Amino acid sequence: MFGRKNNAMLGLDISTSMIKLLELGQKKGKHTVVSYATEVLPDEAVIDGKIVDLEVVVNALKRAIKQSGTKVKEVAIAIPTSVAVIKTLSFPLGLSEREVEEQVMLEAENYIPYPIEDVMLDFEVIGVSDDDDSSVDVLLVATQSEYISILSDVAEDAGLKLKLVDVSVYAMENTYHVLAQDLPNHGQGLTVALVDIGASTTTLNVLVDGKSVFSREHAFGGQILTEEIAQQYGMSHQEAEKAKKENKFPESYESELLTPFKQTMTTTVTRALQFFFSASTQYQSIDHIILAGGCASIKGIAAMIEENTDTVTSVANPFGNMVITGKAKNTTLANDSPSLLTASGLALRGGSS
């Protein structure tokens, strides 16, 4: 299901409001942004991470492919954490790969709320358990086969081949080593909160030394602001999304809509961190907050969250240390980069272009 590292793959992130397509390569040992594109999706084409209108999504993907100019045909896509079953299992140390696989299949039915014949699953040996050095931890991830089939159909109908499926939270974790280059000591020894504020969901992923120790989704996102804009100015959903992207509003927009939304956004992040602290006995502080998702580009939001949480806060830019080629427009990329974390993590799973 989840594939393995291979040659160049497009990273494709299909969210509630937008398609994000990214191609990365390598030049003289450095990652390069070869091409990228975004396409706004109409309301209700994707609901709760699930593709509802296949034709609309396929057509939007075709436009994104054309806009990007990419020639790569293989693609990696992430599924939302909400549609995945993720469980860490422990088995005795010293089992062969086949024995681990047999144990995983025996245990899987205890954790997957669907008939086992209706799911696709994969597992990865993490290493010796932190709690018991005679055991090995194994990460199990599964989702319904039907969901993967829909993603495969979307890719195929748009002229691509689905090569790999990941879970969004792990795709973002895969981008973290790029982001960590700008943190003190490259993030080593730090507890970092990666907060992705998307269209309908805010995902908190806490990483220690680059490894995820906590992840949780909260029902809040930029779609709230989009709906308020559409209502206030008599726009359609797509028009409101485009206006947000271009930041073309009357002077009253900031005081009437944007500032209240920023305050709610700050409260959401603060509460998410408080939930983490209440759920964790091991970690009671955060060294750094990295904001991602489309809402991270809102002017002044990082400073507001930093002030309210008393924690250094920055906006994610996975391309800060990459070479930007001619196909990728620098100015547009700078604005879109916080929302391209999942796509980046997927594209990084491939090799050079």
C-alpha cells in the first residue's frame, strides 16, 4: 500500500479546499523545487478528507499538472490521519521479518474497525521499545481499500500513476528534517510543535529530536474565514478563496473579519497545546512552534501566537534551503510554501528528477 522510496515522484496533497502539486529534484547534492501548482476546489468536492466529486477533483488535478509543466507521471498521495488506523504494536525482539508480518496480521483485526478483507495495511519496524529493551516496536497503519481505490482512480484519470500512499502526519514529519535546518542545533534536543492549520482541520504534531510523539486533529481551519468572506462580500466559495490568496479586500476587512479570526486561531493553537500537556506526563513544555498550512501565511499570526504562548514561533518554509528553478515562480512559492508541507514530505520520498 505505502510503497517504498523510488525515483522522482510528484507530491500531491488533496485537501478540503485545494489541490497542491509539487515536484522536487536534486542539483549538486541540494534539493531543488522543479515545479509546483495549486488549484482551488469548489465547496463539497472533498468533505472530511474524503473525495466526494471525483470528476471535479480530476479536472482540477489536470489543470494543476498543466500549470506546473511537470513531466513526471508517478505520484505520491497522503491520506488524512482521520481515515487511517495507526497503532504501535510491540513484539519480542529477535523475530524474523516474516514472523513480524504474521504477528501484525494476527493483531491487526483487534484494532481495525472494518472487515480485514476490506482494508489495505502496511507496517514498519521502528526499533527497540523505549519501555522494554527485550521488545521491538512496530508501526501499523491501515485504511479502507475503497479509499485507496478512489485515489488511484483520481491519479489514473488525470494521466498519473499512484506509486505511494502515506499518512499526512508522517508526510509532514518527513519534511521536518528540512525545516529543522533553521532551528538551533538543527532541532536536536528540542521539543517542537508543528501546527498545520488547513481548510477545515488543525493538526498538532509534536516532535522530539525529529520523531513524532503526539498527534491530534482539531476541527478548525481557514474555511471559517472563507465562509465569512463569502457572506460579507457576496462571493462564491471559489471567489472568496481567490480573494484570500490575492489579499484584495476593503480596508474594513482586517478589523471586521481578519483580526477576530486571528484571535480564534491563536486560541485554537493554545488549547491544542494545553491538551497535549494534559495528555502527556513526559513533556510539559514546547521549545518552538512551527506554523504550517494556508493560514500560516496570514500576516502577524506568528507574532500573535508567540506572544500568547510565550514560545518562539515561526512560519514553515520547506524551501528555504532549496534551489528554486525557473518553472517555480519564486514570489508565489514564498506565499504558498507553508501550505506545501504535506506535498513536500511526499515529494521527498522520491529520488532525483
